[in-house]
Amino acid sequence: MKNTAQPLLEEYQLGDLKLKNRVVMASMTRGRATNTALVPTLLMAEYYAQRASAGLILSEGTWVNPKSIGFINVPGIYTREQIEGWKLVTQAVHDKGGLIFSQMGHIGSASHPDHLNGELPAGPSAINPQTQSYTPDGFKDSLTPRELTIAEIRQTVQDYKQAGQNAKHAGFDGVEIHAQAGMLIPQFLSLSTNQRTDEYGGSIENRARIIFEILDAIIEVWDSTRVAIKFTPVMYTHVGIVTPDEETIPMFQYILKKLNDYNLAFVHIAGPAQDLTGTPVEILQNDYFSHFRHHYRGRLMANLGFTQQTGNAILKEGKADLVSFGQLFIANPDLVERFKYQLPLSEANLDTYYTGEEKGYTDYPRASHGGAITQAGIK
Ligand SMILES: Cc1cc2nc3c(=O)[nH]c(=O)nc-3n(C[C@H](O)[C@H](O)[C@H](O)COP(=O)(O)O)c2cc1C
């Protein structure tokens, strides 16, 4: 139904999936898979189920293989046990009438030997990404990684495919490839971390190759309309040397043009987290999402810093089809209802983002709506 005042609350047909609204919960690592096997837990199932009134949930980034790990207590999707754990999550979300995609990622050179049984991480080139990894002993600086061999790149692509298959077994409704800053894919895209001289380095086409190889592999398992990809073309401040360069704009033009042929569920783009003045992508500063809209004909999901007001506005203007919200979902499990009834929003406590505990995770109450605050929620 049309909702001219609040397009965020309109139903949305995403391929053969009917979304209850256009409010998407963005992926958020919350560090609650507090077991050595990195298996999703019942607590996680409860957390996601609490947020099932979103039109679609994107799971936290999950590892496609043991070499992709870069942050403590983040679940994987490469073992049978992990698949079983994810089944608890997808079942709980489905029981509440929600939909959930698995976000599948690999952290590449930004990992740390502490996650890899003492082995060096590997990336496109042997170049330190100059970032940090959250290890069991706290944040540690990244090191100079090994360069991935071609055979390892091919194996990684297959691992994405297997992870996609696993996500299907686990009952997810689709998958989102995690190509946000800090991860392996942007390390291939970036001139500073990719200095390969083979078919994965050099030209824009070569540096972007891995994206299409991963997509081609995954759509052997999933219908393309259930496959999405998330990029943060300019949000790079906290991720070391992978920053926008003079080829970022032509790179994304190339990627989006090619993605036009894929009939994906959506392309998810995060906006700038800072002023772009003086950067090689300054031209994107104004009317950011229109630049991407111009090159991509499929569904576009907009992210970063959106509010109820700006989310409704971008949909009204037709510059995006869906809007995702990250941090607002942390303290507002019933964000959609709060938008609907114009209820005040709660503030999240930054100190409990990654603590591994229930506190600051599943204990944010639903809003008061014509009565007392209730965990049971708004009927
Ligand atoms: C605690 C936290 C964890 C995050 N983890 C992920 C992640 O696993 N994958 C991802 O693509 N983005 C991750 N993000 C980024 C969010 O998906 C989103 O892009 C970002 O928070 C901006 O949206 P917002 O302004 O609505 O919060 C994370 C953000 C936060 C706050």
C-alpha cells in the first residue's frame, strides 16, 4: 500500500519476497558468538527476532572460511555446527514474520595471526593495510600480510560459494556479499593494497575481477534476485590505507555498469561518514546517492546516518528503493513501530556494542505506546 507520508512504511516487492516495509536493518557485528567454534547462539536468535518487524534484516558479517576471521566472537558460516546455529536465528526471525539475509565476508589482510593459529593473514599484496584487528587480547595493529596465490584466490571464491550454500541450508532468505571498507574485496579494489601484476591487479577490470567471480559462483547456488552486495565507496576513515583514490569513481562506475547485468536483489551503498572536500571523491559530496543511481539500474539500498525523516525523503525523491539503518536498531528493536507511531528513539550504549553479553544486546525495551514500556511489544 502507498504511504505518501512515510514511504519507509510501505510494503515492497523484492523479487519474489514481500517486505513488510522498506526499513532494513543493516549488518552489525555484535561479538556475541562467544564460543571457540564461532557458532551463533540462542541469545543471537532472540536479538534478531526482537528486530523482525524490519522489512528485511541483514545479519552481522559472518566468515566464509577460517582464514577470513578478523574480530573476536563473530560467527562463521563454514561448519555444520555454525549452520545449525544459524538455523536458530533464521527460524526465530521467520517465526516473527521477518526476513533475513546472511552477510558473508572475509577480512583478508586486516586479520591477525592471533585469529589464524599464528599464521600470517593473506591479502591481494604483501602490504600492511595499517589497520587494527580485535583479538582476544584487545585491538592489535595489522601486520604485513602474505600475498594470496592465484590458487588461494580461486579457493576463496569457492568458499564464498560454499558459504552461500550453507546460508541456504541454514534457512536464510538470501545473501549479501560484504564488500564494505576493511574487508578483502575493497583491498583488491584499492590501489594502495593491490599491487599485483597478474589478472587480479593493475587495471580496474582486473582489480574488480574477484567481485564478479564471487557473484558468478554464488548465483550457481542462489537465484540472483536473492543475492546482494554492500559497498562503502567513500567511508574509509577508520580502515587504514584503503581510502578513496583517483580511480575510486571510475572503479565504481565500472562495477555498477557490470552489475546491471546481474539482476541482483539490491546493491547496498553506504554514504560518506565525513566531509569529502579535498579528497579524490570530492565530486560525490553533493547528492551522493544520485551518482550511483545514475550508473545502476537495479534496486539501490541507501545507508549511513539515515533518520526517519531523511529515510522517507530519499525514498520520496526516488534516489533509493530501500533504506538501511544500523545503530538505530541497537537500542530500538521496534524501530519500525517507533517510526509508525512517531515514538521517541532510545540511545545505544557504545560500551556494550561488542561485549559478548546479554546486557546492551537483548535488553533494550520496546517503546511505550499508549501505556507502560513493555518487552512484549506493540500489538
Ligand atoms: C556495531 C556495529 C557493527 C557493524 N558491523 C558491520 C558488519 O558486520 N557489516 C557491515 O557491512 N557493516 C557493519 N557496520 C556498519 C553498518 O552496517 C552501517 O553501515 C553503519 O552503521 C552506518 O549506518 P547507520 O548510520 O544507520 O548506523 C557496523 C556498524 C556498527 C555500529
